[in-house]
Amino acid sequence: MAGEERNKKGEIRIGKTYIVRESKASRLCADIRIKESSITLWFSVDSTQDEYLCTGRADAFVMAVFPIAIQEEYDIVCKEAVSERLHYQLSNYMIPALALAGRLSLIQIHAPLTVEI
């Protein structure tokens, strides 16, 4: 039934973020674990812009794995902080709305929260 808690199939684990710098590009990376599989998810920018990459926050990676998590009914577990505002918006608006509309399970996001911008 829509919005009901069901048995979750598992979880997506987001590891600590780190930056890989190369000559022409820099990547903000995090190791992602889904079931028995591990991958490195990354966002790439021109190396002249790498000063704007921010480690210590999992927000970008939460949003990247969110469609898979909601569809597959996986909770999201983060080693690093997620902004309080993003967590609130997803947990109180987006997840319940998608669960109701698509008859999906209510997933949860487990992460330390931060109010820093």
C-alpha cells in the first residue's frame, strides 16, 4: 500500500568524499556501495575550478543515487554530513510524495546533519 513501510531490499552506502586532481580536470569523488558492488561516483570540473569543490558533504552524492534508492527501495547511509535543509526537504516532502504517487516504500536517509552552507 502507498506510503506503508515495507521490508527494504537494502541500502546504498556513500563513503567519504575526496578530490582527484589531474592536469586538465578535477573530480569530486565518493565510493558507493550497493549490495555487494562498489563503484566510485564522481563529478568532474575543469582544473581551474577545483577550488570550488567541497569535501565533507554528501549532498551531491545523495542526489545522484536518490532515483535508484527510491525506485529500488534502498535506504541511503552516508559517512559524511548532509545539509539539514536537503535532508528535511527529501524526508518530509519528496520521499512521501514519490511514495504516495508511485506506491513506493518510504526510504530513509541516515547521515549526520549540518547547517553549514
